[in-house]
Amino acid sequence: MGTQEPVDLRVERVPISHPDARLLTEAVQQEYVVRYGSRDETPYDPTEFDPPTGAFYVGYRDDEPVSMGGWRFRPDVSRLGSDRPVEVKRMYVVPAARRVGLARLMLAHLEATARDAGADVVILETGMEQPEGMGLYESSGYERIEGFGHYRAFPNNRCYARRLG
């Protein structure tokens, strides 16, 4: 791998209802329509992403929202022997800002903040139509796990977990 310019990303914790989070959420929903034929219908309560049960972040470059991600505690899902797992949701980078490391930076930020909040394992679900996400998670030390969540019975669902050290 060659050398790259350092990636400048300012990450701010925001409510999932923040206008920039809503803008990026709508963008990822439209991407799900293209990739899967429908929006993500996973039920959730937005307050799950408020401290102390979770957190949500938007990443900015030049004051433009370009990435997002959040986590929420999932005491109902134990994988890799976890006592306090968190689920990562809504990882997204706008197309114009892809392939420069922003998703990896956001994932590292989510892991660090979840660890600081007491999480021991990160779990997440993605799908076969998101090979970039699968590649990111696998190259970041995540391993495939038994399905969980709203789409667990779908054949193209892929779930991953990583122990936080």
C-alpha cells in the first residue's frame, strides 16, 4: 500500500435527529433502495443513541457532513462471550468522500467511544450487497457471527463482531 495524505475528519457527537444526521440517514436509505430494493426497516427507538445507552456521530470535512455512525448497547445479543455488547448502526460515507479512509476512521472512533462507555464487544449487521463494508469489517479484525437483528433470516445478511481490547 502506498503512502496517502492524512485524512482530515472532524467528528462530532450529535443526536440522531440532528439535521446533518437526518440528511445522511436519508442518503444511506436511498443507497439501500438501490442496493437492496427497499429502505432499511430495522425498528429502533432514537433515544437508544443518546447517552448513556448509545451515541451518534457525524464526520465533517470542510464543515460538510460526509460520514456518520452510531452505536447502542444491545444487552439482548451476546456474541464472543460479551457482557456489554454494542451494535454499530448507520455507518455511512457519502460517495464523493469514499476511498480515502473515512469509514475506517469513523469505525475506530465508534469503537473507542463504545469502549470508553464500557462496551466489551462490537456487533453489527450488513449485507452481501455492501462488499465494501464487509471488506472494511474483515480487514479491521471483525469475524462472522451468528445472525441477529431484524434481517437475521435474510440469506444475504452478514453479521460480524469484534472484541474490544
